[in-house]
Amino acid sequence: MARIFSGVQPTGNLHLGNYLGAIRNWVRLQTQYECIFCVVDMHAITVWQDPKELRASTREVAAAFIASGIDPKSCILFNQSQVSAHAELAWIFNCVARLGWLNRMTQFKEKAGKDRENASAGLYVYPNLMAADILAYKATHVPVGEDQKQHLELCRDIAQKFNHDYGTETFPVVEPLILGEATRVMSLRDGTRKMSKSEPSDMSRINLTDSADQIVQKIRKAKTDPEPLPDNAAGLEARPEAANLVNIYAALGDLSRDAVVAQFAGKTFSVFKDALSQLAIEKLNPIAERMRELMQDQGQIDAVLRDGAERANAIAQPILREVQDTVGFLRP
Ligand code: ATP
Ligand code: LTN
């Protein structure tokens, strides 16, 4: 049976990349599959988080899921640290994954930067915890943005090595689901870098909670080239900033890139940016509004997360026990 798992870190403002690359696709999948969506607070602390801000961000990400249309009754929505199976399975996977595999992870290299000696050990084994998130539920499909592809390949390697070493068929082979026209939303200031929460300039991203004015400002200032829009999608090659804005428009409007290019062929970017701003405001502002309403009642969000954690735990516990038996751990 297909089961979906995915997660977002509570590490700051959610942005258009998180929405188009991940959360919006989850909303569509929830009617077809059993879905488990997680606010991965244990991943967040691989880099320093102020405890007060971590609590606030965890609730805010949960509110963003619900405001975007995730139904916490039909899906399971919870924060990772409430279900101990994630940490317990991650330890076992620390002993399955090879150093050589982890050394190839580009996200670690990017996040650790030049001062690698000073990165946390948690940041290094981050992908093992991510594999544990998924495999604690024997999830089969994982909807993510393109940047997570390498981590999912590692998850498959861990599952296969575990199955092979212990001579079992415990874990399924996990399939990434990389969906939509904006699987890699780029920075508004630099079309070669991905839009990211950790980029210092707020002008590089559109946050889910940005006001209409902020959206207009950021899109107006977004980097482009002096050429008008081409008359076919092939004309966007080697124009990363132009291609990025077209992709965003296509994803937000549920159109193909070709349809967007056909609609705006020969138009200047100032015309296109006005249309893009209007579309972004129309799609994002209702989500921001609903998030604000939800954030008024912290108790309600905490109750949703608690209920989700209980249901998640009910699935993960028997799987963890099966794994512990396979490994040879004695237990009561
Ligand atoms: P950071 O960039 O600070 O590491 P992040 O913005 O990538 O954080 P995550 O919590 O790591 O946020 O990612 C949550 C989900 O959003 C993942 O599925 C990821 O693939 C997706 N995602 C993140 N950034 C983008 C982007 N620019 N385009 C498309 N999808 C994205
Ligand atoms: N590493 C992911 C977040 C994440 C995740 C997961 C995604 C943690 N555990 C399990 C899918 C499945 C990221 O977006 N940076």
C-alpha cells in the first residue's frame, strides 16, 4: 500500500519554494493516499536554534500546513520530537550508513561551509535521521523539492543495505515525488541559487506571510535581463532569472511553462512582473490570513500536533519493534 511521508524544518519563514516545491503538492496528494506530514524540529537543531523561536516556528509551520489546505483529520500532522521512534531508528541507521555515503552529501557541504570542523555531528548525520523519518512508517512515496533528491537516494541505500545485511525485506524502496512546474524555485536576487530560508537577504524570497505590498516590492526588484519574454519556452534557456519567474507563474497559475510564454510573448518584464505580483497575492494572501487566525489559538495547534503524534506513534512503534528484533536487541 502506498504511504506518503514528508517534512519541513521549523527554521524560519516558510517561502514560495517550500510552498510550490512541497506543501502545495501534499495538499493534492492527501485525497489519494495515506499521508503523514511532519514538522522536523530534531532536524532544525542541527544548526543553532533559539528555544523560544523553535517553539514558535514549530507552531507556525503546523499552521502553514493547515492554512495551505492540509486536513489534520485525514492526514497525520505532528512534530518529529514527539515520536521517539525517529531518534531510535536514526541510531540504528547511523550504524548502517557508510561514511563514504555521507561524505558525498552536497547539502552538508553547503551548510557546513568552510568551517567544517565546527559543524555539529548532527548536521553530518542529518540524512540518516531523514531516512528514519520515512522508514519508521515504511513510507513508499516522499513528495519534496528537487534539492532533496540526493537525500532520498541515500534513504534507498540505507533501506537496501539494511534488508541485505539482515537478510530481510523490512523496508520498501522509497520513491521521490518531485511534482509541478517549480520543483526548484530560485532566489529572486540570483537565478543560480535556490530560494532558501537561510539566505540572509529577505528580498531573495517571497515568504508565505508577506503582505501584498512586500510581494509587489520583491517581485518589482527581482533580477531579470533586459530582453522581453521569448515566444517559446526554449528561449528561456541561459536566462535563469527569467526562467525562474516564468516557472513561478506557471506553478501558481496551474499552467504549463509553454502556456505562460505563449500568453506573454514579446511583453516586457515590467508587464509580466505586475501580472505575477497579482497572481502571487491572490494565491498567497488567503493562506497568510488563515495562518494568522490559526496562530491566535496556540492551544488548538498544540492539540492537533499531540493528536497527530499519537497516531504516528501507533504506526511507528510496531515497525520499530520489528527492526529491534531483526537487529537482535532484547526487549521486554
Ligand atoms: P534551507 O534552505 O534553509 O535549508 P529550506 O527552505 O530548504 O531550508 P526545508 O525545510 O529544508 O527548507 O525544506 C522543506 C521542503 O521545501 C523540502 O521538500 C524542500 O525540497 C522544499 N524546498 C525548499 N526550498 C525549495 C525551493 N527553493 N524550491 C523548491 N522546493 C524547495
Ligand atoms: N531534509 C528535508 C526535511 C525532511 C524531510 C524528511 C523531507 C526531514 N525529514 C523526510 C521528506 C521526508 C528538507 O527539506 N531539508
